[in-house]
Amino acid sequence: MGFFFLLRRSEYLKIGSTRHFYCLKRKNVFFSDSNGRPTTGVAAISVTIGLEGSKNDQYGRGAWRTMHKSEDPIICPVAALKDILWAREEVADDSIFLCGETTSADVATAPKATATSAGVSAANYSTHSIRIGAPQRFLQVKPVGYRSSC
């Protein structure tokens, strides 16, 4: 999710034992069908998240970000958000925050473990790596061009 929406860790995770007021809340996640109407089922072709603020939001206006469905379920933001919500229901987590009690340390464990298993120094990877990785990937795609199927 952090990758798809270019989120700072403070925008969706607890940092240690604290959380910023603008940390992504469940009530600010919306799925839409092809006509832009709210939906929760398989008809969802996009997901919108609402951030109530951010580190650099000087005026407290917040922001809305929308991502559309991908043909590949492994890299699909719509599927990713549905999976997060499903997992939250399965563990009966009723936190108002989308990622519940998940901390940045919890999330940092995955890329570090992957790096270690690939024989790369884990010290080079963190939650910031996830955020910066998306723009770098977008820049790699841009020179060869990208045509939306929408």
C-alpha cells in the first residue's frame, strides 16, 4: 500500500508507540465501480484513500489519492487494499486505523529479510526504501512509454 500510494510511513503506520493524527483511517478508504459509484465487491475498479494531513501539509487540507485496478493481482492496489481489509476482519481488529497496530519496524522487517536472503546488505533497506522505490519504478517505465487500458 505504501508503494502504490507513495505514502510516508507516518501516513499509514505507527512509529514506535506513537501515531500521527493523520494516519490513514479505515473510514477514508473507498472502492468505486466503472461508473464511479461506491462498491465493495468484485465490481471495484479503483480505490481512493483520504489522508487527513501529512508531514508537509502546512494548511491541514489533506489529500485524496486514487489508484485503478491492475490486470496483475500481485501488483494491484485495489486487490491490496481489499486484502488488508479482509485480513483485519479475519483477526477481528476493530482499530479505526487501516493498518491497526502495525508499526514501521514491522513493515521494515520484510524488505530487510528479503535483502538478506538475496545476499544483499539489509542496512540499505527500510520503510523509506518502499516509498522511494515507487517513483524510481515509475521513472523506469516512463522512457519506454506506458499506455493505459482504461
